Amino acid sequence: MSLITWHLFANQKSGGFKARRINELTTRMQERGQRVEAHLPASLKALREEIAELAEAGERHFIIAAGDGTLSQAVNCLVDLGVSADSVVALYPMGSGNDTARSLDMRGRRKRLVDQWVQALVARRWQPIDLIKIQTEHESRVSVNLWGVGLDAQVLAARTSGSYLTGLLKALFAGRFVKGGLKLDALHEGLVEITGEWVTLMGANGRYAGGGMRFVDDARINEDNHYLFLLEKTWLLSLLPWVPLLYTGGIDRHKKVTINKVDSFELNLEAESVWQIDGEVMQPAKHFNSSTMSKAIQLLYLAEK
């Protein structure tokens, strides 16, 4: 096998960034005979520009030592260039939430994790995964892990600083809902149309969001579909006793929760609402088309799948 040159990008503003961890990772890779070049862009814009320059020069192997948002920026850059299907992205979790890493089974203590991670890289243990394409009236983006409108996005907008749980409590007390119509292409059910008012609506590719919260236990990032998570309008403070289940699993037992496996869905809201994609708050929009991009990019897994 030919020797791969890995281009490692680290976001110095990620919540888990530490220079010594980057040095530890690159040293461990080099000890295992891997060629790696480190890049420390000053901003996400600079990161996209550097990745685009490398991709246009034919490079296809990238390490993202950061969190969900930085990974999303890198993947969106490769998709925009039309080279994502031929690219391999290895996420090394160094963010504040690391939900995509959890969906890729990247967990454990740092020393053990770095050993497992390098071993997987050496063994070339990556595989194609799906992405979710979201088209609004303003822009087109892809999600690696999860996107949402309603409470989930309001939490991130309200958070500003502090934990996801702090933002959740602020958003619960604010009590804003989204109202509109849904058309979804549900697996085994065909086209379904729904009108209603919701606390939150999410398109889930992975299982986790909000720093370890489990919204859709059945979601797998390498399936040829994604999930639509709906929480119908309810008294928001009544949700507080259910918050622990977001971490242990079982939120689907709430009578107001509906989860559908879908190929695609269309959402039309009566008023613009803030939305988020992989933890990044986006420009408010009213119209959303969410569809599965099958086998759209290759990501590193720690375990055989």
C-alpha cells in the first residue's frame, strides 16, 4: 500500500484544544510510520480555504482534531468541491460536545483513545457514511450528525457561554414553538403529510447531541437514511423530569415524541425560525428540505463495522 500523507487540522478555539494533545497524536502517528502535516488555521474561514487548496491539488486525506462544528465545516467544504466521496476524514475528538465522535464510537480515556485511534488509522478502518443535505430559501448545507429547528436551535442561540444544559433551561423558560406543515417520505409508509406545532424538530444522522444527549437511539451514521425527531407542543416545564432520559436513553417514551425513519422530508414554517446544524446556529429560515446523501464521504471508525 502506498504511504498516505495526512493533513491534520486543529481548531485552536475548540473547547477541548490542547497543543500537547496535538503533539502527542502526531508523535504517535509518526511512531507507527504515518506521514502527517499539521495545520493550525486562525479561523474556520481559513480552515475551509486551506482544505480547499489542498483538495484542489489532489489531496484526499484529512484529520480534524476538533469538535462537531469544525468537522462540519471541513465536510461541507469537500462536498462543495464535489470531492467528498473520494475523501477520507478522520475525526479526532477535541471539541466541547464531541457528539459525532460518540456516534462513531470514539469514547474512553485519552491514552487508550489515542492508541485505538492510531491503530484504526494504520489499519485504514474507514468506511462510507451518509450525510443529510439541508436546503433552505437562503442556503444549502450538509449535516454529519444532526440538524434541528425549534428548541434545539434555541438552546444553542441562548447558550452564549456555559453548558448545553444551561442553554436548555433558558430556552425552556422562554417557551417558543414552531408551527407549520411537514411532508415526509417515511420508510415503509410512503408520503405522509402533517401539520402541527412543535417544541423541536430534528433531522438525525447520529444518536447524540448536546454533549451526550441521546435523542434517537436507533440512528446509525452509516445507514442509507436518517431520522425525523418530533416533539409536539406541550407545557415546556413539564419536560424537566424527562431531561435525565436524554442522557440515559428512553426519551422516545414521552407521549409527545414521534420518531420516523425517512429518506427525506420537507418542512414549511409559518414564520422564520433559527436553526442549527452540527452545533452551528444558522440564519433563520421558513422552508427546509432534508434529504439523505448516501455514501457521501468516508469517516474513520475505531471498531470494525
